[in-house]
Amino acid sequence: MPVSQPCADLLVEALNQSLAFLKSDEGHFFFASLATARAITFYLGRSRLSQARELAAALLMAMIFAIVVAATESQTSKLMMAGLQCKSFEVTGNAMELTARVGDNPQSSGIK
């Protein structure tokens, strides 16, 4: 029983776009910016000054909002959700069959 091609195509395209972003200069810049902001937040949070700790909390919230905005604006998340919500009976049947085979014998997962 083959996997429904449209559902599989959506998920593969989402993974390809995610990988392309991770390898791109924009992806490197985004994660470097988050790492820098996290380091600054860590050191501000350890300060004795209440204003520094408040600034650390604000920076932490800004990082969370940046991640949420990036995820909602991304075409990749929309493709991933469409692929996961695909209502193909073939996909559901294959997943249950594969789970049953793996549960019976982990060596024969059927994946080659």
C-alpha cells in the first residue's frame, strides 16, 4: 500500500525548506543572534541590580516572540502542518502497519 504522494510531498518539501534555511546565511545569522541575546540575557539575569534582571526578562520575551514570529511567517511551518493534517487513509494505514511490524520485530521495520 503506497503512501499518498501529495501528503509525502508536503512533508518532504517542508523538510527541504528547513534544511535550506539552516544552511543559509540568514539561518546562521538568526541563530547567532539568538545565541548572542541568550548570552547577554544570562549575564544580565545574574546581576544584583533589579533593572538588569528586568532587562534580562524583557530580552528573553523578545527572543520568544522572535521565534514565534519566524515560525508563523515561515512557509515551512504551513507545509509541515498541512502534511501532518493530511487526511489520507493510506498514510494512517501505513503508519499503523509499520508500528505493528516494528512492535513485533524491531529488526524488520520495513524501511530500506
